[in-house]
Amino acid sequence: MTTLFILDVADFRPLAEVAARLPEVTVGRRGPYFTVSADAPFEIERAATGCRNAVWFSSVAAVRGGRVARWDRTALRVEPDPTEGRSA
């Protein structure tokens, strides 16, 4: 499972709200963060969030079990880490 962490502050809440509408995603809470989790890749469209560039590009606190595959002016795409769970 891949989890994206977004700080729960007013500026970043639209990202969690948009992510919650994605069928493959579960949005929860952990401490002061929203957790956006999925077993498959997911993408959040910037236009749907209404976030300005400065907010958009400062919204990600951390990613566990995956990686940011795309983060540009249009979308944020998070994918599972293909090496997760494999031993060296």
C-alpha cells in the first residue's frame, strides 16, 4: 500500500478532498496529517483542487511505500514502489 501524507491545514485540504473522490483511494488521518492511501497508482489533478502553484508544490509531506512519479503544474501522480517488500 502506498500512502501520501498531506499536512491538515486549510491550504492543503482541497488535495485530500479531491483524493477522497477517487475510487481507488482511501483518505484517513494520522496525527496532524491526512493519509491518502491506495494499492494502485493514483493521480490528483491540480485544477480540481483550486490550489495555486506555491501551495501545490509545497503540499506533500511524505510518501510511504511508493514514490512521486509526476508532480507538475497539472497533476500529482503517486505510484507504488516496485521494490517494496523485496529483500536484497
